Amino acid sequence: MGMFSRLSAFRQENGMAYTVRRLGQKAGELLLGTWQRKWRKEYPGEEELRRQHENQPASGLISVTVPVYNTDPAMLNALLESLRTQTLLNWEAVLYDGGSTNPETVSALDAAARKEPRFRVVHAEENLGISGNTNHAIALARGQYIVLCDHDDWLRPDALWRVADVIAREAPDWVYSDEDRLTGRGKRHLEPHRKPDFCPETLLNDNYICHLTALRKSLLEQAGCLRSSFDGSQDHDLFLRCAAISRRVSHIPEMLYSWRRVRSSASRQNLERCLDASCRAAEAAEKDAGRNAVVLPIGTVPRLWLDFPRGASVEAVIFGSDERYCRECFSELEATAPWPRLTATLAVTDLGSLYETLNEAAEKSTADYLLFLDAASQIRTRHFFRELLMYASRDGVAGVSPVLTDRKGRITHAGFILGGPETARCMGEGLPRNAGGYCGRLKKVRNVSAVSICCQMVRRDRFLPFDTRFRSGLGSIEQGFRQRARGLRFVCTPQADMLCEDSALLLTGKKRYAPDQDLIRQACGLPLRDPCSGEGLE
């Protein structure tokens, strides 16, 4: 696909306003080197690299597996040099060549093996594809942990040391880091991807983990290693199967790995194939868990239709300062998104007693699920209940929210981002409803640290009463903090829409500050860290 074709497709999917905005950001990145400058600041200095070299973590041998096939010699040598200069000493690299026909590739491998004894080169007669070649490399690896690495990428010199340090301190079953892109000639770093910590629903909808990833070899063997039938998104399939076995996952929030940005890479050349494989991986993961799912590519993202409790009873707790508005909201809800077993509690209240009133309504309810709903809102999705129940019914989910917008189609809430001088803000605030946002997150179902009480569905037996001292939307943040301490998580789904622009609970604009800052500081401590957003950029 040519540049203009990709630009046209992006505009159709995201709208003209957001396309112009992203072009400006890309121009700044390319022409001004905005990320390149930040990357240089984050790059470890000589003193830090020396410290690492002199202080080796007790992690045992780490094996890097690299499937090779007709790799450009310059790119292959760049990868090998980045491995050779690692500050970690106890590593090996299994370079499995799937019968390369390019003599320069073969020569580069053999020359590297002669210079560096930690390079173990295997020349096979047949190319088994990325999964088959990688599996053979894994089988030959001697380390307890396996690092998955592509043949044309690049590692920061402290990458393996950082992985080993986490292994020595935390003994996780797998570890992953943040990443960015590297231009074909290796001159510039672009497109930083700051990742969240391990988020099950985010991973089901999007393989955000990618590289750098190290997995315990026993976990890989238990999961069945890579499957060639999912080539294109073979790592997504693998990570979903690993997540079903173990969630002892550590995230290193540093840019330790760089993808090579070349036209021949599978993600650019075979986008449809990769997306199809990703959809099939999500379907397979749900099937393995005993659940039904239909997953199809819509645009550039997987669209999941998951199992949901069709006979569940839902009680809408509609709150507002005027009973007439509450009744009108319920009537619109019944007309727009009918649900067979829907009842309502009209909570006429002001901010002073809001959370106390909501707690009382939840305590009296006998419904399977509670839907907290601001009377000033309007539901815009016919299958609203199905979309929320798909995730509210999943094990470990504390609450689900749709995307909220104003009358101009701009996002007012897509989950909360924690941290910074504002304590919390709404993800995607002010962006067009169809914008992709940072790394396309706004188009994907994902885990968030908390969701607004303006529209939140929760299974009743998982409901945790709000702290009644709060008088603003920060009460949702504090409740989210306590729910996560219980091991529960929140979800925001862009597959459900709601109009909501006037609520004082949104934490948007001037409504973000309230006399609740001291309460948040006492309850959660400041600064807050957001485990679900990475850097939280949009």
C-alpha cells in the first residue's frame, strides 16, 4: 500500500481533523526529531553501563532466539552488534537460519559466530517460517528464560541486563519492555510505544506487548510454543496462551527494543494477514477458556463479540437533581437500548449526598448487574447492554464504561488517566470520537485504571461502596484505587456510545478540581501512577 493510499485509509477511519493533527505530530517527529531527542536523554550513560557491567544480576543464563532467513546483512550485523555489546554477560543467542539462499546472510552469520562464542548459529536446510524457525531455536536454547527477537531489529545495550535484573528480583514467568521504531538505515528512532502493565482485556483486543519479551522456557513449553497457523500474529497467539497459564508478568517501562521500520516487514506488507491471524488468536483464546467468541477485522482493529449473560437482570441507578430528568433518562434508555430484565431506581440527589445515595441503592438492589447513569446522559448504542455485559461479566472485572462524547462528537470520557499535576484526567478528552489516539488505543477495548460514575456497569456482587466523603468525580478514582487493590480491573469499550457533556463528575475542563484533592492524597498517596496507560499520551 502506497503512502497516499495509507493516508486516505487513515482519513476515512479517523476523520479529517484528526488526520491533520496526526500529520502535524508526524512532521514534528520526522523533521524536528522530537522523540529522537527524548530517546537520547533516556539512553544510559557510560557510567551507568559501567555500573551494570560490574554488577551482574543472578538470573542464570538468558537465551535470545533469532529466526533468520535471507536477512539484509547490514541489518543482521546491527542486531548482532547490539547483542555483542550488552552489559549483561551471561547470555547466548541461538541464530536459527532457515535455509537462507542469500550467501551474504550466511556469511554474516558465520563471521559473527567466529568472533563471538555466545552466538550459536544453526544452518537448516528448510525454511519453516517465523514460528517454525523460532521453535527450533527455543528447543536448542539452554537458558531458563527465552528472549524472542526478530532478525532485523536492535536492542539497547542494557536491554538484557534490565531483563535479568527483574528476573533476579521478582522471578516472573515473563517480562516485557517498551519499544520504538528504527528507520531502515538505523539513523533515527520514531514512534515510541509506552505500554501499560499487564492488562488482560487490552491484550485480548490488541497485542500491545510485542517486544522485548522474555518468557520462562518451561512456560513456553507448557503453552506449546509458537503455532505456524497464526504466522503474522504468532506472538499475539502465544501471549494469550501464556496469559491463560500464568499472569506473573513484569513490565519494564523503558525503551529497550527497536523495531526496524522497513517496507518488507510482515506488519506493513501483510497487514490483512496479520489482522486476520490476530482475530483468530483471540477467538482461539476464548474457546480454550470455554467461552464462545466471534472476532472479525473492522478497519485496522479486531472487533470482538464475546459471550454475555443474556438472561441477566440489570438495575439502572439513574441519578440527578431533578426527578423529571431521571424519568426521561430511563424512558430514553428503554427506547434506545431495550433489555428484557431492566428495572430502575431514580436517585434524586445532589453532589453533597450523591455517593451515599448510590451506595444505598446498590445495597437494596437484587439485580445481577448495576448500571450507574447520570440523568444528563443519552445512550446512543442499540446493543448497549450487550456491549457492557460482555466485559462486566468477565472474571476480575470491577466495572465497564462506554465512550462518552459531547454534542459535537468530541470525547469527554474514555476512561481515566491517573497522575500528573491534575491527579486524573479523561483519556482522549477533546479528540474526535473516531480518532485512534495514542497507538490507536481509543479504537480498542482496553483496561483503564478507573471509569466515571456518569456511566458504569458493575456486577452487583463485585460492587464496592463509594467513599461518601467525596463531592466530585474523584470519588470514582478513589473507588478504582480500592478495587485494584482487591485484584479487580476496569474496562472501557469504544463499541458503546453515550452523549454526556454537562456532568460535573467528568473531571473535564474547569470541573476537574474540587475540594477532594486532600482526600485523594490521604487515600491513595500522590503522585498517582497509572498502571493501565503507559505514559498516557494521546
